[in-house]
Amino acid sequence: MSRYTGPVWKISRRLGYSILENGKELAKRQTIPGQHGDVRQKKKTEYGAQMAEKQKLRYTYGVSERQFRRLFMIAKSNKEQVTGVYFMQILETRLDNLVYRMGFAHTRRQARQLVNHGHVTVNGKKVDIPSYLCSINDVISFKESSKNLKVVKETIDSKPSIPAYVTVDTNKLEGVFTRLPERSELSSEINEAQVTEYYNRKL
């Protein structure tokens, strides 16, 4: 399955969860899309609940099913970490996500576009792969020719919230990924244990 590129708000309403993490998609209408969206849905089965949690996480980071499963297998292979939490931490190390977390883009989609177009560097070298997994202490910046991008300056001027596991120098348009996030710093609306159960029954 390829990466979803359709309407984000539609998916957010279907899942009852803000994929953009700002709640705007659910502010006006919280019912599921469609003519009968206001009709109460049947209670989800255990499998349905697990699937929903998996979809919340996958759509939040904008990852294809194939990539998502591959990253889960990496998390599962680490016997020293709690699989679900470590899986979320790995997703946070994606380059497009860190560009977003550092406040250089309004959304992950916008961050992905910046990376795809070759504007972003990691440790001084251009990286145009949004799924690139960064390491702790990696320095993320912009090429000199890209430091006057209007979209980046507008995002910085909006003063987005910056998480504690990255440091940002807005004057240099540069950020450092200092550590893996703690579970408390990630979405409390996602039950990662359900995601783990979903894949365990598939394997």
C-alpha cells in the first residue's frame, strides 16, 4: 500500500483523532465522513480497535504500510526496549518528522516536500529522502540557497511549540536532534500496545 496523499481531515474524522496533532480537523465536525456520519457506530471488535490504533500512528507520520511494517520489525528486534514505545521513537527519528518538530514546517507533509526538493541537509550533506532515519546529535539545516524560503520563515514566525528532544537556532535555520523522546512527550491518544498486538497476530 502506498503512502496516503488524500484529504487528511477525512481520515481524522473517521478515526476520531487529529492526525495533524492540532485538533483543527475535528473542531467543526467530529462525526465520521459520509451521509450517515452522525449515526452511532457499532462497538469495534478487538481486532478493529487494534487496526484503528495502527492507522492513527501510520497516518500521523504519513508512512506507507510497507515502510511502517519494516520499522515495526526493527523495533521488535530490539529485545532491550519496549517494542511499542521504541517503534514510536524510531518514527520520530525520520528526517521529515524532525524538520516538522524543529518548527521549520507547519505539517509533516510540508516538511516532506522540503526534504524531497533537496532543501535540507544532515550534518552538512544534502539528504532528499524523507524516510531517512537520523541519529542522536545529527545537525539538521538548510542549504545556503534555501535559507530564504518564505514558507520556512512564515512557520518560524508563527512560533510553533518545539519539543525538548531537539534544539533549534532559528537564526541559523539549524537544529540538533539531541535525544530520543520519552513516551510522555509523544501522543497520549495513541495506544502503542494495541499496535504491537496488531502486528503480533499478523506475524
